[in-house]
Amino acid sequence: MKTYRFLVSGKVQGVWYRKFVSENAQKHNFKGFVRNLPDGRVEAVANIESPERLEEFLEILKEGSPLSIVEKIEYEEIPFEEFNNFEIRY
């Protein structure tokens, strides 16, 4: 199990993007959180079990809500942190 941090750029604030990511992450049993950043990006942090699950989570981030426009996703592995669910943080 690894923990990854994702930074999503584009039109991702004020378009229900966090809600979309949170609901879909929960449906697919991911654990972690998503939140807005002051610079207009969205940050997501998630526990990922395998390369296949990483691709699955990236697909959720790429799809986004109907009004969102995802331009770029950067991600990196960070020190492990265990989460019990997937939530929106404010």
C-alpha cells in the first residue's frame, strides 16, 4: 500500500469537481481526501494498492464533473498515511 498526492489543474473549482471525485472514489473503495487549494488547483491524497488501482484513480480525476475541465494532473508518492474513508476536506 502506498500513499499518493495528486495536484489537478484546470477548471476544477466551483464546478462540483470535489463532489464528483469523492463520490466516485468511495464507489471504488479508495481511501483519502480531496480539497481545494488557494491557487485554484485541487489536491487529492489517496491510498493506492497497485499500479492498476493508480490508473483507476487517475481515470476518476481525469473524468471529473460535467462542468470541469481537467488540464493537468501531477502526482507523487508521499510518506504513507492510512485513511479510513474518502472525504472532502475544507
